[in-house]
Amino acid sequence: AKKNETNSTTLLEDDVGIQEVYIESLDLGFNNVGEGRGYAKALQQLIESEKACPRVLRLDCCSVGAPACRAIGKALVNQGSKKGYGSKLRSKRLLRELYLSGNPLGDVG
């Protein structure tokens, strides 16, 4: 990759012509990530991100519990309520599919 002289950042598009890279589907299934707050916060940040949010997120059998479910729910609410989402909803990177089967979600989740 080449260096951009104006800000010294490495630009992938210089080498292969890619201007933006998106994650269409992220499958983290069958990874025992547990219920840690750090994981829940990371999921929330991923879903709320306009540029990094995948369209499909698979978290099957990951030991996802109530804390992560609350974070996911909060992220989905925040994702739809951010300024500018209303008129450009189709062009934004929004989570369209979420798979949580095989997780101990419980009543709170």
C-alpha cells in the first residue's frame, strides 16, 4: 500500500482501487465469548457503527446472555434513532439479520 502524502495514512484504494470496504456478514458462531461487559460493549459499538456494522451477524451458540442482549437491543434502538438515519435509511449500514439461537438468553435477554 502507498502512503498518502497529505495525512501519511496507508490507503488500500491506491493499490487495488477499493474506496470502501464493508462487512456483509460476520459469523462468530460457536465461539464461547461468554457474558463479559467488554464483549457486550464491543457488540454495541459494532452495531452502532455506520461504517463497520455488518448486514448479517451470527452469534449462534456463543454463550451470549442478558448483558449482551441488552447491549444489542440498545445498539439497535440507537442505530435507528441517530440523526440522518430517517431519510437515508437504505444507504446506511444497518444490521438486517441477527442470529442468537443456542444462547442462554433467559427472560431478561
